Amino acid sequence: EKHRQLAHSQKLAAIGELATGVAHEVRNPLSGIGLALELMRDETGNEEHRQTMSEILDEISRLERIVKGLFQLGHPKSLQLMECGPNDIVERAVNLIVKKAKAKGVIIKKELSCANTFYVDHEQIEQVVLNLLINSIDATGSFGEVRVGTRCGNGSIEIEVSDTGCGIPDDETERILQPFYSTKETGTGLGLAISSRIVEAHKGKLHISSKVGEGSTFIVEIPNDLGIEEKRAS
């Protein structure tokens, strides 16, 4: 298991280095194309041309999200550890996504049973939880449920996101953490890869279990003693 995790981490690092180089080369010309198209769209009186340019700008925005993801994958931010509660992280992430869930008719249920605190980069872990929630909502049909909970483990704190969605085939469970692998038409395939890297930076693990037609469960496991040495040093 440790060998597999090390190989996965090394693979991500290699992909990240390549991704950063590609992102640097793409970012500036992409921005220039976007600005030029915006000017042309605003100046033209042809409504058909305006619509076409707006559609192209939507695609450029998607490419810009990919570039942003490439930078984050290639050069993850250093951790700014602080003591916080997993329940607070979950609450903030749910608040950001609750409108999306309501619009689709998906019910979000919270089971926040961990009253302990841990040392994490709360913004990055919130990003992980938010990404998992988005994926679960996208995978779940109307009147389905997404459950998010916290619990205290043995030497760790866990945040679990599960859904009653379409599930993931066995042969795809490992691949969904790979960069650019996505089952969504508009997905970048970077969200889970970045999330996995953030969890690994916290010396944690991202557990995945799923059954087609029944749903998926993602568990973020973070050691509860991370950052204790920093606290002692201060």
C-alpha cells in the first residue's frame, strides 16, 4: 500500500511539473484571445456573431479553469496550518454549495459528530470538501441525498461525503484520482487529483468506495496531531 501511494505521489509530481510548463505557455496567449474576443463582441452589431463569440468565451473560461488547475497541481501552495474544527470546515463548504443542491432537488444531510479540533490548512481542506460535495451532487439525481459528516477516528479526524448517486465502476475507481480523467462532459478532470494531493500534503489519506447504481463514499482522513510540533515550537 505504501509503495502504491509513493508511486502515485511521484506520478503526480512528474505530471505537475509538466503541467506547470504547459500552463505558463498557454496562459498569456489565452488571456489575449479572450480580451480580443470580448472587444469584438462588444463592438459588433451582428447578433449572430455576438452569440458565437459568447460561446467561444465560455470555452475560453473553461480553458482558463484548466490552466488554473494545472498551476495548482504543479505547484501546490505551502500549508498554512492552524487549529480549527472539522465541523466548521464542513459548514462553510455546505453553505457554498447549498443553492446548487436545492436547484437540482438534492437533499444535503449533515452528521457532525466530531467536536475535536485538528491542525490543517482550512482553506485547502475546505476546497477538498467542496469538490467532493460538487461531485456527489452532480452524480445524484433529483430527490437523492448527499450526506456529509465528521467523526473522530483512532489518531485521526475523518470527513466523509457520501451520496445515493450513480456510483463508480470498479475499473474506474483508481483512475478517478488521475489528472484529466473525468466522467463529466464539462469536467476538467483535475478536481480529485488536486484534492488527493492536498490530502497527501496533510499526511492523510483519501478513501473511496462505490457501487454502481447505489452511490459513492469519499473519506478524508487527516492525522489529528499534524501541526503539534509547530505549536510547541511557537
